[in-house]
Amino acid sequence: MNHQLHISVNGGRSLSNTIVLLAGGLFLLLSGAARLAWSVEPSGAFSGELTATGVYSSDASHRYWAGLRYLPQLNYQIPDDEWSFIDFDVAANLSGSAAFNNVDDHSSDADAKEYRAWARYSSEQSEMRLGLQKINFGSATILRPLQWFDSIDPRDPQRFTEGVWGGLGRYYFLDNSNVWFWVLYGNDDPRGLDRFGSSGSKPEAGGRAQYPVPSGEIAVSYNHRTVDLDIGGLVPENKFGLDGKWDLGVGLWFELTHAHRSGAPDALSNETHFMLGSDYTFGVGNGLNLEVKQLDAASRKLPHPMCVVTWP
């Protein structure tokens, strides 16, 4: 008889993250409360998302596997005036799974941890967000060199991804251009195409500028962090990104990133990813979408060509 049970509760990266979140949320709340009209009522909403998965494998030690994931989410919004508001978002990631052959031979696992926990002030042309949040950008959809801060699996219809701790500011100009600035802290896991994780005890910072061009848009991005090379210690990394997309009857897009690690061994000091893609939707039924992509990576072996067909 074989029984295994594992339950864990993850309380976050560190107490300092929680303190920063609470202090930032209190600041936003007090700054907005000074101008909040008594006639404007705050509002809140609760929602949840449940995902179930089942797998059968004749070659595994346990042939049957089943899992559940539930994401309860609470959002609370305080209007400031006609064009601005303060809101808070808190969500948890509750998951459980079981692998078994029969009732006497099985193992199970359960986990509970934070998923989102942020406070935000938004106005007509800007926003500031502080806490555990999702940050993603770029022109590509599946092969994504600019997947710097998320771990979204393109095969996942729920687009699940762990968040990052930090602050994000965005400003939107009247010509549809926009700029982003971020400061992150306490995020040490590799993300996206990262080869190495970050130092959780050192902050990382960067920004992005996005500008409209005829029939599309183009953007430049930058991020500085300290990476943990495992065998090589801690070294600074400067990462640069360039991306663009256009609608010319067929969709065209590209992403280019280059990372330079000062003081790293020669084989690890530079890394470049380039992705070029195109898509076209045929008038079949609700639309037959064909995407063709090519990803090239210097100093690293990755799958290169890809063709994706989707039919809603």
C-alpha cells in the first residue's frame, strides 16, 4: 500500500514585499480620499476561475493524474473623479493534484499561495501600480523573446502566469505613444526564455517606449538586473529589446533582444534572440488563422520554425 500526501502554503517572497504593498496601498488610498466626493460610492467585485485537468499515461509510475486549480479574485475600486480612480486587486492560487493507479496506490499534493496583490492609481493618461502583478508586452504571440516578466504558456487558454513583485508606471500620450517604467524586487525565478534567475536581494529596473508608425507600431525596451549564474556567482545583466508589428493585409511582426552580462564567462556573456512572424486570416467559417514564425537564438539551441493554424 502506497499513500503520499503533501500540503504546502507559500506566504510570498518576503515580509518586505508585504510591507511595501501595504504602505503603497495606504498612500494611494489617503491621497485619493482627500479629493473623494461623498456622492461617489466605491464598488467591489468577487470572481473565481476553476480549471480541471486529467491525464492518462501508460508509461508513468502512476497511470492516472488529475488536477484542480482555483483562482479566487477580489477587486475593490474607489472613484476619485470623472477620469481617475484607485483600485485594489487580490487573488490566490489554490491547487491540488492526485496521481494514482488504484485506491491503494496513490499520491496527492496541495498548494496555496498568492497570485495577485496590487494597488493602483489610474487617471485619464497614466497609471501607477504597486505589488504582485502581471507585466507583459511585445508584438509576438507564441515565440516571445520579450517574455521578460511572465511565464505564459501559449497552449494555455487561461494564460496563467505567476506575477512579479514591484512597481509599474505607464503614461499614454495623445498620439497613442506610451512609456513604461518599472522597479522590481524579490523575484529570483527564471522567466520566459531566461537562462538564469535574478538575485532576489537586488532590485531590477527598466522601461519601455512604444510609438505608432504607419500601419503599425514600434517599441524599444530595456531592463537591468543582477543574475545568478549558479557556478559563476552574481553578475550584472543589461537587456535590450526592439519590436514592431504592422497590418499590411497580412500581419507582420518581429522581436529582437540582446542580453549582455558583464563579468560572466565568455560563453555566457552575450545572448541574442530574434523572432520574425506573419499571420493571415482566411474567410472560412468564423475565420481560419494561419501563423508562421521563425525564432533564432545565438549561443543557445531552441526550436526554430513554427506554423500554427487556429479555427475559432
